[in-house]
Amino acid sequence: MKEFEIAQKIGKELTEGQLQEAAAKALGVKPGMVGHVEIVRRSIDARQDILYRYRVQAYRQGEKFEPYRLAPYQDVHNAPAVIVVGAGPAGMFAALKLLQKGLRPIVLERGKDVERRKVDMARLSTKGVIDPDSNYCYGEGGAGAFSDGKLFTRSSKRGDIREVLHQLVAFGAHEDILIDAHPHIGTDKLPEVVKNIRSCIQEHGGEYHFDARVTDIEKIADGSFRVSAGENVFCAQKVILASGHSARDIYELFQRKGWALEAKGFALGVRVEHPQWQINQIRYHGKYQPFMPTAEYSFVQQVDGRGVFSFCMCPGGILVPSSTEDGTVVLNGMSNAARNSKWANAGVVVQIEPGDQPSTYEGPFALMDFQRDVERSMYRYVQEHGGTHPLMAPAQRMKDFCRGIVSKDLPKTSYHPGALSSPLHELLPENVAGRLRKAFPQVDRSMHGYYTNDALLLGVESRTSSTIRLPRNPETLEHVDVPGLYPCGEGAGYAGGIVSSALDGINCADKCSNF
Ligand SMILES: Cc1cc2nc3c(=O)[nH]c(=O)nc-3n(C[C@H](O)[C@H](O)[C@H](O)COP(=O)(O)OP(=O)(O)OC[C@H]3O[C@@H](n4cnc5c(N)ncnc54)[C@H](O)[C@@H]3O)c2cc1C
């Protein structure tokens, strides 16, 4: 097998003939001697001409080619059960791995199935009614179901990313995600994938329980667990706890039980919204054409000893309210598969380490309480200054923010609950606002045009990762105080994003399959 690269202008199809010819050249054989040819990666190169760069693997005729194969799912109707708390990426992929290992997942999800969940999210955006069990973070598919569905991750050391991508394709995602350098699914496609995963788990003998908020986890004398969810109690030898970074009640449960938990750094900042055409112009150096993929961006900077970075960028996306509690304003972003809205949004956040919060916040909940108070201060300011929607966000134009001026007017935004012109530069903690003020003009040096008053900053982007870690044994992945309990995914503090959470789910299920 030989690996080679071939480039093609975006908008022009790469033909079979071109591929065969390039493969023959790479292998040093006549075209008739080329066997299997496969594109393994596609990335955009916008440095001069706008190109797709393909990485291709070519095999000679007769040379063995092994396609990637997923392990089969077993019939687990009569198998030992494992309780999985949470049906987000970590929980769903843990449950799928349990099926492969011949174990019966019982999935307990506090929210609703993905279809009923859509109704609650519409109510959230239009009326500002927050259902504490069904919102942009909670419900089937977890925080990843109504998102951009970006699948890019740097966590290749956590496991085989191909396993996650191939499963997603098997459940309905487009095959392009297998080769794209920055794959994404889109919020219009994700619910179908999530439903197909559930059907597979149920057909093979697993269980799903919705409206099943876990309120207690008890370890009983024989070493097994009793897990209470509403009126019901579920029993199993092992529990995978994949409740996400917003399940503050689960952390409080750990505190009550005396089980170890520790404060963990997170990141705090704003959502930045530019007109998408500006980002297209910047990223494609003025050569953007409508047939080109909507441009994305990312950056990392160091400002005064802390990272300032873009987070979860949604090209052609919209801003959504992702609060899980009344009296708070939190924003996030999502996009359809076509990424075709007029806006580009991204979190731009500052790394917060334990100790960066004011000294009044102490103990394992210090950063969680700090995070919640910042979210509350956004809500309070807007409601005390004439907010017309319970989830309206405080907002400021980018240059006004950096100059410390309240904006006279605001540009249009995709954020349905609306934006109120506010002194975000004062509402954000100074160690965040000060670093953002320095970062935006610096970003402009590499992305000329980024620092503009056409860009709107909205507060607050705070649910970037967990503020708490549930410490686990690095070998067995069990909680250090509770053998048989596997803290998993983003909420455990060991993952961030859809793919890394899914990988962590796979790893936990793998470990707990040794009965
Ligand atoms: C709007 C939005 C857009 C995003 N976009 C992207 C993106 O494009 N790409 C990306 O990689 N990441 C994105 N993220 C982040 C990503 O969704 C998370 O990193 C990922 O979902 C974490 O997976 P998880 O399974 O660990 O937790 P979660 O997805 O948070 O899932 C946890 C699940 O547990 C359930 N649960 C919580 N408490 C309980 C309880 N007590 N009992 C029972 N069930 C409970 C919740 O309802 C939830 O379904 C986005 C997040 C949001 C909010």
C-alpha cells in the first residue's frame, strides 16, 4: 500500500480516472495493476488557490485490503445488566459497547426522547420556559444532539476515533465524516442518528427509560447498586455515570455521600457572532464562492498567563439559549448540516484554573458556584434593565467592548430571545474581560477583519467543560471511593466534546465488562 496526496480545486469533481492515474504513479505500476483505492482524508487548503487536498491509500492488485469493521452487537435479552445514567454521547456509546461485549445496558435519562425534547426547546427559545429536565443540555442525545455536531477532536490517544465515526455512519450520518479533516453532522441530522442508536440498543435487548432523573445511587451489602430514578429503582452490579457537565445535582449527591470530587478548571467568556460573509472573506482571502464550504475558524492565544481560545465554532449557525436553571443566561451555538445561516458564531473563552475565582468561592464547588453566579448576573442585569424575554442576553459590539463603551445600538443577531445593549466589559469578571480585551485585536493580526464593530459579543459562554472532576482509578476507571461505579464523559471531567465523550463511554464500558 502507498499513501499519496492529490489536490483539486474546490467545486471541481475529482474523477475516478484522475484517482486511478495518480494511484498508478504512486505505486509505480501500470493503471491496470491498481487494486483498491481509498480517500482517507479531505482537507481545505486556502493558502493560494482554494483546494481540496485528498490523502489517498492505493493498493496493488492482489494486495490485501482490510476494510474497517465494527464488532457485532449481541443479543443481550438475558445478559447481566449495567446501568448507564445519561443518554448523551458518552452514555449512548457506552451502551453500544456494552451490546458488543454481551452486556445489557439499562439507560436512565432524566430528559425526554429526542422528538418530544424538540417541543421543549422551541418553548425555551420562544417563551423562555426552562424545563429543568428537558433543554439544550438535557434529554436524549445529551448536549450533543442539538449542536453543530462537530466531530473534530484532538483526543486521539483516548481510543480509536474511527470506531465512533463508523458507528455514526452506520446509524445514519453522512459518509463524508469518515474523511473530512473537520467533520460535522448538523443539528437537522443528529436526532435521526440518536433515534437509530436507541432502536439498535432496544432491539438487542437493552432498555431505555426517559423522564428518569437519577436521584440516588446506593451501594448495597452484596456490592451491587440500587439506583433510584423517580418512583423506580433499578439494580445492577455496575453503573456507568455519564450525566454531563451540567448535572449539578449529581455532584451534590456525591457530596452528600462523602464520595470524592474535586474542583477542575473550565473556561469562561462570550459568544461572538460575526456575519458569516465576513468570516468567508477572511478565511478564503477574498476568494469565497457560494459553492465553497462555509468558512470556520479557530485560534488559541496566551494572554497574561492564561489561554484565550475560540470554542465550538458554528459556521452558518445560530445562537441558542442553553441554560438549565431559571434565573440564568447561558449561550451556545448550533448549525444545520448545510451551515447556511447568515451568521458565524463561536465561544471565545478564557481558561479559568482553580484559584482564579474570587476567594469567597471555596471547596470542590468553588468553580461551579462561581460559574452559576456569573450566569445569574447576566440574567439579573438584563431583567433589571428592561429585558423583554426571560433569556435575553447582555450584548456589546466587539470594539465597544474593548474600548469600554456601551453600544448605542446592536447589529441583528440569530439569538431568538434577543440581545440587550449592556456593559459586558463590567459584567464579566475582570480577569476574563481584561484578557478578552487584549485578545480580540491580537486575533485580527492573523485573521484580518475579525476585530470589527460588526461583531456582537453576547454573555455568557460558561458551559465549556465540567467545573468538577469525579476522580477515578486510572487503570480500572472506577470512582476512587466506589468500586463498580464508572464516572464517564464530560461530567466526570475526563472528556470534552462529542467524540472524546463517546470514546470515554466506550472505554468505561470496556472496563466494566469484566464481570
Ligand atoms: C448547544 C451545544 C452545542 C454543542 N456543539 C458541539 C459540537 O458541535 N461538537 C462537540 O464536540 N461538542 C459540542 N457540544 C458539547 C458536547 O455536546 C458535549 O461535550 C457532549 O455532549 C458531552 O457528552 P456527555 O455524554 O459526556 O454529556 P451530555 O451530552 O451532557 O449528556 C449527559 C446526559 O445525562 C443526562 N442526565 C443528567 N443528569 C441526569 C440524572 N440525574 N439522571 C439521568 N440522566 C441525567 C442529561 O439529560 C444528558 O442527556 C455542544 C454543546 C451544546 C450545549
